[in-house]
Amino acid sequence: MEKAIKLGSADKLTRLIEGLQARKIKIEGPSTGRAEAHRDWHDLYVVLSGRAKVQLGELTGTIEEISVGELRGNELKVQEEVELSEGDILLIPAGLGHRTIVDEHYLQWVFKVPAHQRV
């Protein structure tokens, strides 16, 4: 019989699931994140505590590729805004621009899922 494995960190989880990346993000507001998009990754947000708004849309203005497939823009043409709170889960497909706005406190897991995997 196989044994269950208790994981103490996202680093241990990522070693078990090929291609998946994960990290815990804590934001103390007020904070407005820079607009970004990922060519090769879907973002999966799992909210642990606090509240945030996530604006979704198209990167505009000056766009720079800060690393392979990681795009940052100085503007975002907002097409939708989603409010998140504890227990919410949000999937942001690869290529969709987004930024997170926090007024006070926000804690989440962000899972990076390879875009070639179906979600």
C-alpha cells in the first residue's frame, strides 16, 4: 500500500508534478500590480485570505518581454474585473493580460500551469 505524503511547501509540490510551478504571494496594500501576460503559462489563483480585484484584458502601451514568454506592460485595456476573496479560485489563460489590485491585505497561491496542458 502506498503512503500519503505530507507536503510542507510549494517547492516540494512542484517536484512531484512535472511542469507545474507554485508560489505563495502575500501583498500588503495599497498596491496595484504591473500589467502582465504569460505566453507559455496559465495562472491559477487560489485565495487564502484577504480581498483583491483582478483586472483582465489586453496589454497596451510599451510592452517588454522581461524573460522568455513573460510580458509586462505599462497599460492594460481592461475588459473585465473580478473581485476575489478567501476560497475563490481564478484561472487566467495564457496570453490574457492581468493585474492585481489590493487595498489592504491579500494572500494567495499562484500555480503556473504549462499552456500546452489542457485546463
